[in-house]
Amino acid sequence: MKAIIVEDEILAQQELSWLIKEHSKVEVVATFEDGLDVLKYLQHHDVDAIFLDINIPSLDGVLLAQNISKFANRPFIIFITAWKEHAVEAFELEAFDYILKPYQESRIIGMLQKLEAAGQQRNTSTPASSAVRENITINLIKDERIIVTDINDIYYAEAHEKMTFVYTRRESYVMPMNITEFCSRLPESYFFRCHRSYCVNLNKIREIEPWFNNTYILRLRDLDFEVPVSRSKVKEFRQLMRL
């Protein structure tokens, strides 16, 4: 797996290079301090991952990532920055991860393990399965970190005004978007918008209980929570579940 580092602080660049070499098989093939130099390099070289600082000369990391996101074969982008406030932008660009400086070795190790696993999955998947593979994971935000999450781990999502709370078995996440936008990022074969305020993972439904006005209450596996099905969604839900 080949990677480049884009970081204008030499000591931070050297530290990250050492951590990558010490804790992974990722090969750092080049380092850069300037965003435009990176674009020139990528015109003639393919890489699997880019460790990208945000505050760099000529072209900042967010703008550089926006350009890279348009590539046919997009490398994984791992933002490295001292600033927390860019986490939402990183999420919108579907960054693989968001690492805050100063580096925590355990955090870097965990990220590298995920990166190598993702790289191996990408290399062993056939082109025909690429569309399916893109729907396997989704980026969620937790404490200003981007968490790459298997969609099978998501139980349900709940609307909270302009935000969406997403729940797994043990964690909750706050997404900076309304529930309609969030649900549009989920595969319809797995998730159903059962209520204006709820979206549920169909594979997590344990029990369907009839409720008032011919509606339903859904009880989920592993969680002590009930998700409602609204009257406007009952017919579609019955057809979906063959009730």
C-alpha cells in the first residue's frame, strides 16, 4: 500500500513517517509541503492513501481533498490537523479518518490497522462489486472524529431538528444534517424511513407490535427502545415486511 504525506511542519512530517513505518506495512513514497505540488505529483503517480494536513501553502487541505475526491480512483484521505473545527468538512468529503495533532500513538495504530484492512478489501474486490462495496460502510461523527462504521452496526436514526442522532448497539453519534439527507446515504435494501423522525435497520427488528390507529411499534434486537411506524408509512411497511 503506497501513501504520501502532505505536511509543512517538518517535525510533524517526520514523526508521522516514523509511526507509519513502525506500525504498518504502508510505504510512504513521497512527502510534500505544498498543495499544488501534490496535484502535479498525482497527475503521474497513483497512491492508495494521502495523509493530509489542512493548513498548507498554495492550496489548503480541504480544497486539495475536494479536487482529489473527483478522481476516478480515489485514494483514502486521512486528515491530520491541529484544528477540530474542520471535522464536518472532512465528513462531507468522505475522508477515511481525521487525526488531531499532537499525535497519539495508539490512535495512529488503530487508524493504520483500519486503513490496511480497507486497502486489502478494495484490492480483493472485483469491479462489478464496487457499487455494493461503497454501501457497506458509512462515516459517522463521534467527538469530532470520523468513525468508519459498517451499516450493519446501525440500528436506527432519529431526527433532532436539523441534526440526526444515529444509534448502534453501544454508541450514539450526532450527524450535522437532517434525517432526510442522512437516510439518502443509506441503502434502501437495509433501511426504511418508518416515520418522519425515524429510520430503522430492517435487519434489527425483533418484534412488530400493532399499535393505535392501525400503526405499529417496532422492538429492536439488543436495544431497549421502540421505534414507531407512522400511519402514512403503514401500507409501505406492510408490503415491505409481507404482513
